[in-house]
Amino acid sequence: MSKHETPGVDGTEPEIGAVEPTPASSAVETAATDAERGAITEVVLDDLGGMSLSDAIDATLVSFDEGGLVSGTVVKIDSDEVLLDIGFKSEGVIPSKELSIRNDVNPGEVVTLGEELEALVLQKEDKDGRLILSKKRAQYERAWGTIERVKDEEGVVSGPVIEVVKGGLILDIGLRGFLPASLVDLRRVRDLQQFVGRTIECKIIELDKNRNNVVLSRRAYLEETQREQRDEFLENLKPGEVRQGVVSSVVNFGAFVDLGGMDGLVHVSELSWQHVDYPSSVVQVGDEVKVKVLDVDVPRERISLSLKATQQDPWQEFATSHEVGELVYGRVTKLVPFGAFVQVGDGIEGLVHISEMAVHHVEAPEQVVTPGEELWVKIIDIDIDRRRISLSIKQAAEGGVVAAEYKDQFGEHAYDEHGNYIGPGFAEGGEAAAETGASTEGSGPGDAAVEAVALAPAVDEHATEGSVAEG
């Protein structure tokens, strides 16, 4: 061996051309070998502390009970279910109906792969040995506590409208909240479908966890937020004022009119001077109307309005334009035991007492007239204070002066010197279009019922009994 050659570490001669290890590289190799031996030792050593392997595996799994909440990751989405990894020996199954409080949802629209979510354990093991979970019920449990707190604090909840049901709307507020139709707005809403998809704020007015019942009110929220404006509006609104408004809704008992700040009610009795059976026959939603303020109840926030008060009273108009003794033409509207009501103007009715129906004794009104029959009557009394008009059929047969509205057709000029009708509608050479007894002094129709083309009356054979007024 030459003076430049160094023996190997094990005392053997190194091969010619071999690189001899340095002291440093030998130390690294020794350390690596020791580490490998240690790792092997850790694997083969029994470090379970007497626990069986199956028990050790179970110890790594999460523990839960039915009704408990678990968290996991979405690992699979099918058309009818979602698989959730919660760290159990098998994935949990969330049926599609348990994904959302909305009905008939697509699982892919509710969750995404890899999403972390919370679920409630419905069943540890179904007939197929699967773990059944519910996302919507976990959401419900969390939401219920929040909603109870919000109600206690008189706060507000918000959520999208997801469904229109009988009587109102369903909101998603973590659970299904019911919003009655009457509480959707400050005024009643006819088309609830317009709210679907909109996120709205509501107050909670009723909670019952046992019945899973949550009742909401958007109107209460709007009233609260607009209270200051409403108070100012009510303070400035005075009875007797006439305001322009728009009909916002029509109900059986009247119509609501939006005055630009609040709604006021026009009761059915204040819609028209005439009798109204159906408010919709007078006004429609969207109509612009002029109304008079009758009353303002600030504490109750109620406004009473009148539509007819802005219109001319037809009764007053009739009373001031007619006199006792005038003849008017009318239609029998109703029979009563003591006489008959006759309409003599637009919305104006007078009573013909049974004693004024004929010159002979009358046992019952139907012996003389029938509903719908048209005839001449004489005004024998006008009671302005009581808004009553007394009429007479038998006195109309005696003749008299026709009311102003009939003078063009039945005035003095409409009769010849013999009392024959020659006015409008008279047919020369044929049957007279109008037959009436008349005074040359302009007394007008007598005991004969008028038949005129312009008025198209029916012949009243009862009224023709008696003498014709002399001409």
C-alpha cells in the first residue's frame, strides 16, 4: 500500500479507484440507519394500551345521537339525495325533501360539492343501514332560537317570499314564516304573486313552536317605519276638507282611497246618494276620485271619507226644482202593505199611500199597480227635513201642471183647444201616439195614462178610471 492509500473503515483494503468515505458522510449514514430502526420499532410496538383495534378505530369516529346536530362536507350530489362526510364510518344521507324548506327543489341548487354544512340526525340507521340527516331541520333549530330572540326584542326579520298559499305568503326566514294577505301591505293586496322572489321585512306577531307556527306582519313593519309620517299626515288632515285620491281597494263594505299618505275608508253608504248593493258598481281600483273628509281618528289612525258629499244631492235638487201640485212621471219600484214606492227621479222615490191610489177603496196596492209599471203621479207633499215625498195617483187623474222637465212634451202647446194631444209623437191619420185629458190652461195629463214615444210609458188602466179632465 502506497503512502497515499488509506485503509477502509472496516480495516479492509479499499478497491482501486473507489472513493473512500469521509468521517462526515459516515456519521450521516449511521444516523439514517438508526432513524429507520426507530421507525420500525414504533410500528411493531403495541401502543394501543390494551385497546382492541376495532375499538381504536371506533374511537376515531364522531359520536352523535338522533336529534343531534353534526357538521360535514358535501361529497356527492344526486338528483334525490346528497351525501355528507361527517367523519363517520359511512357518509350521511340527506334526502332531497330534507334539504330545504322550499318544496320540490333541485339538490344542485341548494348545495355544492365541498360545501361545509350542518345537519340534524334523523335516524342513525335506516333499513338499508344508512345514516339519515336533515339540513332543513338543522336550519330550523338554529333559526327558531334566533326568531324567539328577535320577537322578544321586537325586532324585524327578513327573507325572500318563496310561495303563495291560501290566505297569504310563505317567507324563508330559516323556517317557513306565514304572512297573511291582510298583513302584506298597509292596504289590501289583490295580486300576491308579485311578491314571489322579493325579500321583505316583517315583524313577528305570533310564535308557537309546538305547532311549528310563525305568523308575520309586513304591515306592522311599514306602520312602524312610517309612523312619524302618518302622525304628521293625520295632524294636518281636518274634517270638512276635500281631497283628491286614488281608489286603492274595493271591499264589501266600501272602498279605500289613498290620499297620498294614508288610506281612508269611504263606507258603502257614502259612495252614492243612491242605494248601493255592490261598491264595485260605483268605483274601481285605480279610479281617481274627489272625497270629503268626514272624520279623523288620530289615536286609531282611521280616516272616514265621503264620495257623495262632493256630488250634488239629487234629493235636494229635486225638492228645490219641484212644487206641490206638479205632475211627474215615475216607475213603481216596490209594493208595501200601505202603498207603493214610485221612482220619480234619479235615485228619488216617493210614496203613494194606499188611500191615494184610486178614487175607489183599495184593499191592496197590487189591485192598482205592479212593480215596474210607469205612470203619472202628483206631488202632494215634500218634507225636506225628513227627505220624504208624498205622491198621489188618483189626484194625478184630476189633472194639473206638469213639472218643468215635461213641459216641452206635455205643456200647453202640446194640446189643441179640445184637449187633444198634438205634441211630439202625435201620428196624423193614425192612432195617437199620446192620449191624455188636458186643460187648455196647461193643466197637462189628466186621468188617462200618457203614451209618448219620448217617454215610452205603459198604459195604466187603473189610473184611467174616472172622468177625463175637462179641456
